[in-house]
Amino acid sequence: MVWGGVSARGKTDLWINYVKVKVNSLQYCKIIDDFARPFIEKKHLGDAIILHDRATSHTAYSTHENLSDLNFILFPAHSPNINPIMLMWAILKRYASGKNPENKAEIINFSLEGWEKIEKSVILAAITKLQQELAPKILKKQGEFIIN
């Protein structure tokens, strides 16, 4: 499991779980606290929107309770063509697999290396695509942004 975040102002550190496990709400909130919050505070002065793709850990009641001070957009399920982080994962996967890793340690190292090589212009292009596609479809409801 890998987690990372991107914005027009850069990217978070990459979080890698070395054990294959499904992330629950508590684990997800810890990832947000450890990786997203410092990035949001530093790069966005505490004001940013986090995209949630309707994974169980994103939509759980406890997630919303624990992260109630943050703004979220609930993203349409199965929308990888307009989800900026899904576009970054595709780039990262191509990069790492192109290196022909021979073991788990190499996959992790190539993933970290590839993450660092993703250029800001690529992130901005993905975010622009998202904004153009979703701007007319966004509603605000109870502190959350929901795609209509």
C-alpha cells in the first residue's frame, strides 16, 4: 500500500506500508495526520481540499469525525482519468516497472525515486484537467464537497 498527495504547490512525502494490508479508518487518519497535515500547513497555510475516492477508509464515519477540520471532495468512484493521484500512480508504476525490480526492496526504492522525479508541470496538468472536468459539478454540503 502506498499513499501520497499532490497539489499545485508540490507533493507530500510518500508513505509506503511494507505489509500488504487494507487500510482502515484509524490507519488512514494517522496517514493524513503524519503526511497530509504537515504538507497542508507548510504549503497551504492550513487550507486545502482533500480528494476522497470513496474507499471505505475515506467514507467511514470515524474518518469524518477525526478529520472534521479538513475539507474533502468525495470523488466519483472509478474515475482514474480525472483523479490527479491516480495519474501519479500510473506514472510511478511505469517508472518502477521500467527499472525491472527484482525484489520488494527494489520496488520500494524505485517507487520513492520515481515519486521524487514527478515534475510539478505534470501535477499541474493533472489538476487542471480535474478542475476543468469537475468545476461545474461540485456542490457543497455540510463542510464537504460532493461531486454531483
